[in-house]
Amino acid sequence: MNRLVLSATLVERGAVRYTPAGLPVIDCRLQHASTLTEDGQSRQVSVEVKALAIGAITRPLSALALGDAALYAGFIAAARNGRGWLFHITELTPVASEPPAVP
């Protein structure tokens, strides 16, 4: 199974472009940072991921502001240039940010 679910913030979003078939496409970069446990030890994890949205999912992606957090789901495929991989976003759930604390 090829499925990736990632909580991340949107750090870069390209302009909408279109496939030859007329589907909207958005290239973006997502940033994830967390503390995880590996073999009983805490580990700080930070990663920036190249991602792509095609079709209807471009609408909710366009509505996010840079720095907004969301839960992204999709699959991994080879990048167009054959180097590395690209996260294809198929689902997006915005995550509400915490309201600022009132002193």
C-alpha cells in the first residue's frame, strides 16, 4: 500500500497551472516537525516535503495561507525529473490553530 498521512504547515505554494487535459495543478512544500519515539528514545524530527495537488483538491489548498497547519493524505510517486519522490495530495483537512492565551 502506498499511503502517506502527514501533519504539516504549508511553507510554499506555486501558482495554479493546468495539465494538457485542463486539470488545475499546484506545486507546494510542506514542513513537518515533531518529537517521536524510536526504539524507546525521544527523537526530534523535521522534514520538508515537495508536494503536488491535482484537480479539485487544489481549491482547499489555495484557501490555506502560508504557515497554516493541515493534515495531508495522499501517495508518493517518482518526481517528474526521476530524482527523488513527490507527495501527491489527495485529501486535506485544515487544523484550527490555538487561539492566543489571554493573560
